[in-house]
Amino acid sequence: MKQVYVDYNASTPIAPEVREAMLPFLENHFGNPSALHAEGANAKKAVQHAREQVASFLNCTDHEIIFTSGGSESNNHVLKGVFESYSHRGNHIITTKIEHPAVMNPCKYLEWHGARVTYVGVDQYGRVDPNEIKAAITDDTILISVMHANNEVGTIQPIAEVGKLAKEHNIFFHTDASQSVGKVPIDVNELQIDFLTIAGHKLYAPKGVGALFIRDGLEVEPLIHGADHENGRRAGTENVIFAVGLGKACELAEATMGENEQIQALRDYFWEQLQAQFNERISLNGHLDERLPNTLNVNFIGQVGQDVLAKLPQVAASTGSACHAGEVTLSPVLAAMGVDPEVGKGAIRFSLGKYTTKEEIDTVLSLLHDI
């Protein structure tokens, strides 16, 4: 049996259109964008076009976009760069308890170097209360970092409210949009975002490429020092091939945003069938409405998610708990949501994508029934 892939939040396949856009730069156009000859000019033009595609997708200017190696680098660049460049204004950072490790661990690193970090909690649906963020603000607060949507349960945060709050208090605002880009519309100006993170492999582009939006007028210390690439904001010869891929992926996502309605309909069908099949033996993690259209995180009550997936080698999905030496530990996200450990140990995340079919979902339902 062909494997059913329902782990799109972990990584997406490369879209055929993205692959086609990249091919000429794999086969022929190998010039260095910094070189002055024709091959260099072709490469530079390609990177610039990709930058414009990303900028159009976010409704910003092209010089506000820099290419990175992925979401982790972009997050590190913002957190460490703001702390270093604006420490004269304060040393306090506000984030949440459900952030990706690419935000949590840089925050812990900065705490070792003198930062004070407040980790705001979330409700039972994984949603932060802007009032709690407001209550955490002090005169020393320089940055608020709240993910746009959670990678595990899919809950979408009230980013517009947080952005407004940050603007009112003259505090920089960063959102890790790695999981939401391409799934829900994002306008950095409407949301009043100062920094935004993109990860290519969540967007049908290759692994190892990302982008960082830095609002015009803000200057932060580069994470990588060297030559004057990316307008002096990120040293290193540009990854032309992957930049082209990410640019095309953003263009494709902008043109096909309506497809998310079909993905959501398929996800909702999946949830309805699971409820009919398992009744009270299943429950939902995440917000019922304010949730990514492709994400379904469910608890198989009385089971261990890791054990369930072990019996389903034909299905690629993720679990929300880890089992070590017979003990099951909830993910930090489920723990922050207050999920009962006896319930949450059975958590499995199914994340659908643009290539998921109803036949595949029916196959997963049948396999779950059989075990």
C-alpha cells in the first residue's frame, strides 16, 4: 500500500511549479550574484525577482525581505539582533509558552546573556489573551514575539490585536509565521508586524531556505557577519536556486489561496468521520474555529499516540507526546493548554495539504478502524 502523507505541517513536498522554476539554475545559470559579468547579472536578477515575489505575498517592499536558511535562522536573527541592537532601550522580551523551539531556545540563550523573558500562557484552546501580554509590558520591554499559528494544534493567534498593542507601546513585534504562510492571508501592514519569519519547506519550497521581513527603518545586528550581502543584513553568497524556489512558492500560494477552502472541507470531513467512528473515545485539541484550515490534532483517549502510529506504518503523521522508558510526556504545547496527560498521551496531529485526497483520508479512517 502506498503511504498516506498527512504531515504537511512538518514538511511539504516541492510543488512541480517550484521545481520547474528552480531547474534552470540547477542546470545552467550558476553565476555568483555578486559577480559583474553576464552570468552574475542573471543570478542577481533572479534573486531580485524572487525577493519581489515574497514581498508581494506579504504586501511589503522588496528591500524589506532578506533570504535566510530557514525559520530557525530568521527567528534567531530577530531575537538576538533586537536584543543586541536595542538593549539601550531595555532588556525585556515577551513571548508565549507555546512557541516553536526556534523561538524558545534563543530566548533561553538571551536569558543567559542578561535578557528578562516573560512567557505568557494560553487558554485551553492554545490561544493567547492580548490582555495578558498587555499586563506583562514594562518600561524595559523591547520585543513581543508571538507565533501566528501553532504548528501542533493549528490555533491562530490574535496577531492584529497584539500588533496594535505593540504599536501603542512603541515595542517591536515579531511573529513566526512559518506554519501559517500560504494557509491564511497575511498582510504585514494590516497586522502591524515589524518582523515576520517564513520557512520554505512549509510552503512547497525546498528545505534549507526561508525569508525574514524586517520593516523599513529598523536595523538589527546581523546574525551572520561577513561580506555585504542582502544589503549588509546577512552575509554569505546568495542561495540563488532556493531563493528562486521560495519566490515561486510564494507566488503560487498567493494565486491559489482559495484552495485552502477545499483543504478545510476535507479536514472537517475527516473530523466528522472520526467522531462518528470513535464517539467519546476521541477529542479535539486546538480552537474549533480560529485554526489553520489543514490541521487536525486529536486525542485517541485511552491510547498512546506513538503506539497508534507504530501500528500504522502506511500513515505519515505526528504525535503530541513522547514515550520514554514506559512514561508518556506531553508536548509543551499540550501541557500549556492544560490537556489532561491521560487524554493528551493519545494525541496525533494530522495535517493535510494541497495534494491530499478524500481517498487518502478514507484509507486512514479504514486503517484506524482496523487497529
